[in-house]
Amino acid sequence: MKYIDPKNFRLKDEIDWKAQAENIKEIAGIVGEIAKETDWKDVAKSIGKDAKGFKKRLLHEADLLKNMSLDEIKDLVINGEKQLGKLYATGKMATVRREWRGVKDTAVDFYEWGRMWAMLLATFSKDLVPAMMGAVHYRWMISYFCCHSFMDKNTMGLRGRALKMHHELIYAIFRYVAENLVLLMKSDEKVGNSTALSKKIVLFDEMTMSQIMAGFPDLIGIPYQLMPVFLLSEIDQLACMPYIDAIESYGLPSDTCPVPSSECGAVVVDALPHMGACFISSSMPCDGSVMASSYTSRRFKDLPTYHLAFPVRYEDESIMDAAVKDIRGCIKFIEENTGAKWSWDAYFAAMKRFNEETKYELQKWEINQTPHPQLIGPCYELFRKWNYEMDGGLDPRIISTFKKVDQLMLKAYEHRDEAWRGKMKYRAIVWSIPAHYYANFSNWMANCWGVDILVEMESLNFTKPLETENKDEALKDLARLYERMVMRRHTNGGYDHVVTELWRQCEIWNVDFVLMYQHVSCKNMATVQGLFEEQARERGIKLLWCSHDLMDPRTVSRKDMRATVNEFMRTVMKAEPVDPSLVDFEDDTTW
């Protein structure tokens, strides 16, 4: 059977055309008001200014070519441009043009660009009408039109096998996103209103892993807030600010983590599609997530909710009976609300795939721990978190992605490739919570300062092969997996898992320094900051503290984050940038 079952896309829609007409009428009125209030003289001036800027850029690039030697021109044609900062323009949402990577790699990049478009068009054509109507109901849908820009930012500067590997990874992520967007809009009460599909959907918190759905092959598990909030904030840094403002106007303190704030704000402004047979929330990874899930369950009172609440002190095996009981309770809850029955055969088959994917993942770590790391950068970081948490072995197609990437990676290691050719100088790992609104931050560090980000804290989770024979042991392993998932593995269970664990990882990965993401609204990590600094000094380990506010770039901007790195690299590492054009540029309004 194909994944996702094609029958799900062909289930009958029950669109309320009268309601759709009223919505279109309201939007037309808003557009009309905007047109009336717009100063078209200013628009004309802006267009003229853009035209002058375009002309200035063309003249600048022509002047650069004019002053190049024949050898430099030959290198540009074959290997691509090296001053990537000129791709950014002040006040523009996207880069001024695509990167020239050399003849061969530009051809590869454009092929992948076309392949992504073909996949998106083919996927949305499975039920195009609800998807199109969803774009006028939910403004967050519009941000997904920027996915190619997002892809470009995350692959900037890459060449050769590294470029191919990153494209394979990001393609798999967006295929999942596109398919689930179609299903969301098709089943949403305000849009497609397919009750037949809605009955087959189990919603769960974006911080809750999907592996439990492997035992229900006839159902569809969708992380509820992933598309409207979580992934959205990585594609469009401006997208979550209205959600945050909305919930703070209700009285939520402004120092609350932006993840639960954004989720609750999305509920307040009615930005979450409504469908599904039931909803699974969790206690992961912090009290903010508990608040958000309880808020969601109160908002959608017609949606039965089950709270997965695993013990915080997960190293204590005496609590395993309680954890397994919670898993069994969740399985029973899904069965009672959907009519589906748990299948051990389906679960074991998916977990065998997940175990195989874990083996491939560990091989990536093994190579990145050598002096010649190969698969590094934002696409790998995003893929790891998505595959571990949202896919979890359910999609049989992902194994082929792992195999293709593994073959490219081994070939690259054999030839001692550099992901960013001629730039790699320093080794670092990421600790704590990365900034969602700057998903390609490690790409900038590589291109500007030659820093290899070898692995993220959020990647270093539970890697024990899951039991695929004994049913009782399988439930225990599933509970252990959930207890040690993304974020919870390090921010729960005692400070040893986040503080002492860092020093172990520094030795394993042989780092020059640690990029310490200082999420200003994370209470869990703030409590151990002093311990990090004290123990790092004792061990002679350099820490680069980089502040951010996760989904809200107004607290700490992308430019401010780069300024922190620039100062550290110059004063502590005594380094010079490998691409000075990237040291300082404006991108506060960019996707």
C-alpha cells in the first residue's frame, strides 16, 4: 500500500459554499479598504527606488567582473561566487537573486528547485480546492509559498555532494508538510469539512512523538500545531508575532516561552484548523507545554483529550510500570474514539524501519566526530528532529532518503570533501534551544566564519534499538523513547543530563567551542547557566553565549545574534571572516 494511502485524499469533501462565499466577500472588502488607504505615489516611489537598486546591483556585479582576471572569471564560472552578502538587500523579504554556484552545482540546484515545485504541485492537486480555500482562511498558509526561499537560505554556499545531501533531506521534510497541509485543509470544518477524513485523524501536540501511531496504520496522526506554528516560525520569522501579541493581550506574561505562547495565541485568533477524532497532549518538555495543551483542550471542547504525562525523573526504572500504563491508556483511548484497533504487526514493522534509520543516524555521528565531518548544517539539523519526532519510522519512503544520503556521505568522506569548500576552520556543537526564527544560523556561521556545527543538543536523544518482538518490552521501550524525546532528554531528569552531558559531548566531538543558545524565556535552562560557566572555566572550554527568544525576533534580532558571534570570533578565537560580506547586513524583514 502506498504511503499516505491515496484513498484518504479522495474522501468526500462537504464544503459549505455559502460560508466560503461570505469569507471571499469579507476578504474582498478588506482588499478594497487597503487599496483606498494606500498612498500609490509612495508605491510608485518605492518601485522606482527598487529599479534604481536593481540597476546599481547590476552595475556593481558588472564592475566586479570587469576587474577580475581570466583565472578569477574561470573560477567563478566553475566554482561559483564567494561574496554571498551581496545576495541580501536592505528591507527586502527575499534575497535579490539565486546564488550562482558554478555551472555544475547551479544545474543541480535548479533541478532540485524544479523537483520541489513538481512535488508541491502534484501533492496539492490531490485535492486542490480545499487547499486553495485554506490559503484565504489562514494567513499562515501563505508563508508556505516561501518554502523555496527557505530551501535556498539553508543550502547557501554548499557545493558538490553536500548540496545534494541537503536537498534530499529538505525535500523529504516538505513532502511531509505538503501532504499534511492538504489533509488539514480537506478535513478542517471551515474549509473542506470532510467528516469521513476527520474521523480518521488523531491530533497530537507538536512536542509529542508520533511513534504510537505506528500501531494504527488505518489512522492518520498529525502534530496539531506543527504547520500553523512550529515549522512556520522557521520558514517565516515574522509569522508568530501576531499570535504572541494576541495571547499577551489576554494577560499572559511576556516572559513566557514563545512556543506555548504562540500555540495559545493561534487558538485565540482562530488560526488552528479544527478536525479530528481525538487529541493527545503531553507534559513535554516543560510546564509551558502543559499550559498550551490544556488551553487547547479547553478551547476545543468537542475534541476528546488524553494527557500523556510521563515521570520527569526518567532514569528511575521503578516508574516504568506507571509509564507503560500511560502508554496502554493512550492506545485504549485512541481505539475507543476512532473504532480502530492496535496492530502489533504494523507497529513492529515501523519500529524496525525506525531502528534502521537510527543506525544510519549513528553513522553520521561517527563521521562527524572525525577530522573530516560531512553532513552538517541546518537541513541535517531540521531533518534529524523531524525524522526522530514527527516521522518516527512511519513513512517507508524515508529509508530510501537515508540510503541515498548515506552513499553520498561515505563517498564524500572517502574523498575528504568539505561541506563549504575552502572555508571550514573550527569545530563546534550546539547546546540548548536553537532560535526558530533563524533556522539557517549554522549555515551563516559556516559561510562567514568557517565554523562546522557538528551536532545539536536536540539531536542527541534516545538511540537504543526499540524492541520489535516482545510486546511487554516493546511498550517499555516506547515509554523510554517518549521520556527521552527532543528537549526532554536534556531539560528533564536532573541537571546531569544537560550540564555534565555537555562536557562528555565536547570530548566526543573534539570541539573548539560550544555555541550556547541562551533562550531568554526558558526557565529550565536559565537555572543552570551559572553551572555551565563555572564548569566550563574549570575545563578550559570556550562558550559562545548567543541570546535569542525562539519565535520572537523582536527581543533579539538576527543581526544582534550575528553581532554576538562576530565579537566572539574576533576577540576570543582571534579569527578573521572567510566571507567579510556576510559580517554585517540587514535581514530583519526577511523570510
